[in-house]
Amino acid sequence: MSDEEILAAVRDRCVSILKVDPNQVTLDARLREDLEADSLDLAELHIAMEDTWGPMPRETLAGVHTIADVLTRARLLVGTSI
């Protein structure tokens, strides 16, 4: 799976969960500050990623601040290099 495909999947999940415009979901977009995600939104994002790529430890999304951080975690799940 390419970075573009992973980013598209992450973007789709963020748009669906956070109810934001897809153009707002950029690599440097901050989840809490720019996209107004709260703890529940991040939990839903975790579940959506599991639905897409399989089970992952709860702490996988701990410490993520930007879409780029989420993309990095997703790369690890699908086994691509960073």
C-alpha cells in the first residue's frame, strides 16, 4: 500500500469522524487544534484504523498531534517503510 493510499484512507476516516472538509486534512493539520478532535474522536479514529488495518495496541495513537503522526502510525500497521 502506497503512502498516497494510506493518506487517502486516513483522510476519509478523519472526514467521516471529525466532520471536516477533506482539504483541511493535510499532513501538518493538528488533530485537536486545527480539526477540533477530542478524546472520543481519537478513540473513534483508532477503531476506524483497526477496521481498516487490523488490531493494534491502544497506545498506537498515543502522542499523535498531526495527520502526519497518524500517517506514520498507519504505515507501521500496513508494514511500509517510513
